Amino acid sequence: MQKQITFLEREVFVGPFVPDMAFTKANREKFRYFVCMYHDQGLIPLKALYFDESINVSLNAGIIRTSVDHGTAFDIAYKDGNPSTLSYVNAIKEAVKLATGKKLLTF
């Protein structure tokens, strides 16, 4: 993280926290964003807490990349249910914000 701190020219990170403590209710009220170094550190608790609305943003990829945080939904695909599109819409909104330079991650 030192490279990111140097780039930002200020300390903006707190931690590290282990995942089972980072995503407690108290920390979710205290912090809006969580930077996770590995896929399972962040996506497992994020999906458990915000499955229908959460998104994934890939940073430092050279392109703008956002995606939904859930899988393929084979359990409800092609059925008469009413699947939620909120995560999909949030991913598109965030990609547009990133592409136009607007404030990040403000749903």
C-alpha cells in the first residue's frame, strides 16, 4: 500500500483489519470503503451483507471495469421470478461516474 500512499501524498488508510472484524456493524458505520488485498477477503462478507446491490470495481487495470458481485444466477435464470437488477444498475452507474470523472462510489 506504500505506493498508493505515496501517490496520494497523504495517509488515507486505516488498518489492516482481519475480514471477520473489518465488516462488523461498528466498522461498517465508521468506514464507507474497504480495500481488500485478496478476492475472498472482501467479496465473501460483501456478498453476505449486500448481495443484491454490491458491485466490484477493479482498480489499476488500465481500463474502467465494474461488475456485479453475484454469480450467474442459474437458480433463477429462465424462470418466472423477478430477479433484482440493482447490482447490475449500480455497476453501470459507477462505470459512468468513473469514465466522466465524477465522485467515486456514491450510490
